[in-house]
Amino acid sequence: MPWWGWTWQVLALVIISVHTILGPGFLITAAEGLALVGTVFAAVYHAEVVAHRVGEPFGSLVLAVAVTVIEVALIVSMMIAGRADTTGLARDTVFAAVMIVCNGIVGLCLLAGGLRHHEQVFHLQGAQAALSVLIPLTTLTMVFPNVTSTTIGPTFSSSQLAFAAIISLILYGSFLFVQTVRHRDYFLPEEGEGEAHALPPSNQAALISSVLLLVSLVLVVGLAKMLTPTLERVIATVGAPRSVVGIVIAGLVLMPEGLASYRAANANRLQTSMNLALGSVLATIGLTIPAVAGVSILLNEPLTLGLSAKEELLLALTLIVSLLTIGTGRTTVLQGIVHLIIFAVFLFLSVVP
């Protein structure tokens, strides 16, 4: 294990302790930002160790579920704290995660892989299975609230919210069953994909990395939560919409997964990269919506899930282009450029609506 595989976590813990005792300040905030980046890189390293040990598709699943659980904890804690207006925080974060993964991470991976390896391949059936779940998940949870009539506005009633939570869990659970049991071969690397791999790490090394991965993800959330007030002040100062907070939260939490996915694509392991990317966005919706729905119902907290017309159009464009991208099971730099352009449009319109 490299020295930075554990020292960044120690540094992050020290900085969080100093922040708790002394309160926020310019130097502490700067140190938190540095520690956040370092801890993300450490998390990626440990995730790759665990993934190498357990193999695909379980390796990708470990990071996807771990990151999403931590993201859910962050959103729920902010909802309970009730700082400012958090009714749309879950929607903003989930939608941002979809845009970041499907356009930002996927686009960057396809571009990097295409530049280095010209053309890359992956299992068409696995990607189609993921999108066949992603399309109804996003539509039923973030578009349908705008067309239901039981409540006024882009919201669900309590019974509708509970129903949406249940179908989200069923859809995501069904995908996990197909990915890990019934059609596991759809998510295994293509024959001859990438170069020869080193021997898997020992059980002891994988166990240590599993613990440090969990610690790293918790620290990433802790640092992100401490940086959020500063971020909100900056956003208010420049006059950007509050939805930008959700983008930053999703971006920070998805950094480990994004880096791991990029490194896999760059090493000509596009199947692993797609498993990470598509698995993470499905976990984000399939676990986040039920969690925030439960909190909303139990604590009688208002929850806004419906997207605006602009966001619905961006979502539709993303899903259509994603279907075309995976249509042949082969990708080039062109698909990467197209997805990155859509991601740039999403970022620009989020700041300048």
C-alpha cells in the first residue's frame, strides 16, 4: 500500500477535528479542499484493490453502492437539519448525478479511451439492461410528479411517494439480480479486453482496503458537508441558482467513481468503466429516492421531485443519446465528444438558466 493510501485519511480526520473545535476559516477551508481531493484519490486506490480481488461485476458494485449510501447519508442529514430550502435538494442532487455520470463521466471515458485505443468494445446486453432500468427510474421519479394531480406542484402525495420508493427498490433490486446472478456474463469484460492483469491482492490486503475505502468515503462526505456552507455563500454571491449546490454535492461524492471509471477506460477496460458508471447512476436513484421518501413521510418534511421543463428536455436528450451510444457495443471519440457537449450545456444552463 502506498503511503498516501492512509495518510490522507489521517490528515482529513485532523482537519475535521480542527474545524469542529475552532470553527471555519480561510486556511481551514483551503485545507479541507486539499484534503478532500487527496482522500478521493485514496478512495479510488482502495476501490480498485477491492474490485481486483472480488472481480467483475462485484467490484464495480462495491464502489457504486458504497458511494451512494454515503451520498444518501449526506442528503438526509441536510434535509433533517433543514438548512435553508432543502425541499428540492434530493431532486437536484439525483438529477445532477444522472447528468454527471451519463454525460460527464461516460463522455470523458469514451473520449480518453477512443483517443488512446481508437475503438473500444463492451457487452451490449449489459448496457442495454442498465438503460432499460434507468429510463423508467428517472421518468417515474422525476417526471411523473409534474403530471400527477393529487397534489399541487411538482410533488407526490404520501401514498404516491411510498409507491415511487417501492418501485425504485424493485427496479434496482431486479437489476442487481440480473447483474450478479442471472446474467452475470453480460457484465464481465470482453475476451482480450485490456492487458494482462497482476495477480489479485491477498484477502488481508482486500480487507484492509475495504475498511479504508469506507473510511475514505465517510471522510469525503464529512469534508463536503463542512465545505457546503462556504459553497452556498459563494453561489449566493455570484447569483447562481440554488440547484448548483446539488451539482457540487453530486460531483464531490462521485469523484472516486469517476476517477476509477476513467482509469479503467484509459487502460482499455471499457466494460469495467461502463459497469462503474451505469451502476453508480442506477444506485443513486434506486437508493436515494426510497431513503429521502422515507424521511419525508416519517418526518412530514416537504419533498419536491419534479424537474423543470428545461431539465426534462436535457434528461430526454441524455437518454436518447445514451441509447444511440450503446447501440452497437462499440465506441469512438465521437460519442465521447457528444456526451461532453451535452454535459457542458447542462453546466452552463445550470449557472445561466
